[in-house]
Amino acid sequence: MNNNELIARSNRVFINTYSRYPVAMVEGEGCRLKDADGREYLDFLAGIAVCSLGHCHPAVTEAIREQAGRLLHVSNLYHTVPQTELAELLIANSFADRIFMCNSGAEANEAAIKLARKYSPAGKYEIISLEGSFHGRTLAAVTATGQPRFHEGFEPLPEGFVYAPFGDLGVLENLISAQTCAILCEPLQGEGGVRPLAREYLAGIRALCDKHQLLLIFDEVQVGMGRTGSLFAYEQLGIVPDIITLAKALANGLPIGALLTTEAVAAAFTPGSHASTFGGNPVVCAAGKVVVETMLADGFLDGVKAKGKYLAGKLAGLASRYPKIAGEVRGMGLIQGLLLTPEYVARGAEIVNKLFEAGILANFAGNVALRFLPPLIVTEEEIDRLAEALDEIFGEIS
Ligand SMILES: *Cc1c(COP(=O)(O)O)cnc(C)c1O
């Protein structure tokens, strides 16, 4: 069956929640995808920062195959080997002492919201998040998301969420009330347009949390797991949160979410406080274990930093050749955004479509930046191909 046939079938049965590219993907390997018409794509999105080791990484696929033949699922009524192994690895390589596993980023943030409320003294339930943030689509996670367009039509929203304007510590402190229990933020806003929070700003948020006895929750769903060149983004920022949430790249494509925290905070949850039927399923955790081990192997994360610099340099080169179209390059490691100028910002989707026609997948984030999230195994030659395609497109539209 070809693209058009598959698209027609899909469009007949799915609720229309996605505006998809007119293509059905059938195969992937490394940084490449193939559609049902046999056309190849160079992937600079990695399933939205998920397939960080590349599509169908042989060791991940083998771990899934092996575990699927041994034990697929038992629920969290029992302990399993892969779950414990993955938990030990994440804890040994982070600030955390304890983990909770679930199935997605939104669920990890839901767990963080519940844990923050349960941990805090009675009457403290408010969570402050930042404007422009993205924390997921379940009702509490979407309410925590500081973008009104995601709230419309879903009112009444759960109580206890407050939004702080981006970058202003004074206003943030004024928003802290007797009910506040936590501040939730992404160290770098992904969906919000690849917008990093300055180190001093994050240090200020940490200081406010300490002063007012609030929990600091870092949503590392997109930037965690090697994306920035360290296993977790907080490591490079030198700021230690109380809770981090993870998901996307943790199992290279299988659905998983996790919350990591300290012994003291974790103690607020007791048997029955929170649960997930599938969370930390043996197959998913077997894949996750390979992901963590691969990323921690010698040179891998340094390679991410080096290739991130290379990509940022190529994008900066384009911005200086086409100052009318593109401006600032921002990001960390292999999450990089190229901001479009006010004159061209309305043409972001058009540029992404032209890249798509050229066989390269990327997207337009926060209506401000072309966002590039290649698999972390991307090569300099593949980055060159992206830069050449952008050069051609910018030349054409300028
Ligand atoms: C993608 C994302 C989420 C939501 O994850 P899902 O797995 O889609 O629920 C939450 N936070 C951030 C920062 C994300 O990028």
C-alpha cells in the first residue's frame, strides 16, 4: 500500500487531533526513515527527541526481542529484573535516590504534581510554572503548561496553577503565596521555541525555592537523556532540582516516563499513593537500560556536545548569510533552534515544508524557531546536508 492509500485509511478512522505530514512511514534505520512510496528522509526530529540512538538501534531492538521472549508484563504487583536494573542505573547517575516509573511525559509530570502536593504541608498545593512552557496534555499537565492556547475549551481547569512571565525573578517571587508548594520548569523550553533559561535565572529560581521552602521540579522530558550533551541538562547548569521528570528518549521509542527525586521527598508517597499498571514494564525497561548504558559509554556524550556545536555553527553561518530570514541560534547540545526574523516568522511552516520536500524532517517550534532534534548519532556529513538544504531554501525565498 502506498502513501495515499494509507493516509486515506488513517484519515477515515482517527479523531482529527494531528495535522500530519502527507506521508506514512514504514521503516527506519539510524537517522533515516523510509515512507510507503519508498522515499527516504533524513530525520532531524527523531520522533520529537525520542529516537536518540537512531531508529531501530540494533542493541535496543535486540534487548526488546530478548525480553519480549522472556517476560512481557506482570504489573507493579511484582518486582522485575529489567525495571530494577534501569532504576539503579538512573539513580547511580543522577542526584536522585528514588524513582517512580510511568508511561509518558505527561504522566511523569502528573506524578510530580501529586508528589509535590503530598509532600508539602497541608494547605500548600499551588504550582508555579512559566509562560511558554509545555508539560503535556493530560488535564493537570496541560494546566501546568503556560500556554493558554492549550487550555481553550477544556475549562474548568484544575485549581492550583499559577504562571510566571519568562525570565523575571521579581515577579516570580511576588507570585509565591502561602499556598505555593513547587516551581515547575523546563531547563530549556522545547515546544516553547528552544528557549534556554539562563543559568543565573535558574540559580535565582533555586534560591527562591530554598528561601520559601518550595520544591524545584525540572521537566527534563525533552532535554533529558543525553540530548544536551550530559545525561541530564541540570548537570551542565550546576543547579540541582528536587524532582526531575523524564520520558521521550528514555527507551528510544518505547513509551516510558519516570520521576526521580530525593529520599526525603519520595517518602511522601506510600503504598497506594500513586500507581501505574504498565509503568516500568520489563520490555520498555530492557530498552531503557541499553539507552542509558550506550549514552554513558566513553565519548558518547562528548560527541553530542561536539556535534551540537557543529550544528549550531552551521546554523549561525546561515543566519549571517541570510540576516533578513534568520537571527539567533539557541539551544544546548543537539537541541538547536534557529529563530526566524519578524519578517519571515510567518513562513516557518513553509520552510519546514520545503525541507520536507527536500527529504529532511524538522519542525517549527513555538511559532518562532526552526527546531532541530536529530538522533544523537547524527554525523557531521548529515548536518552538512541539512545546512545545504537550508541554504538552498533560504536562497530561494529571500
Ligand atoms: C513532550 C513533552 C511532554 C509530554 O510528554 P508526552 O509523552 O507527550 O506526554 C512534557 N514535557 C515536555 C518538556 C515535553 O517536551
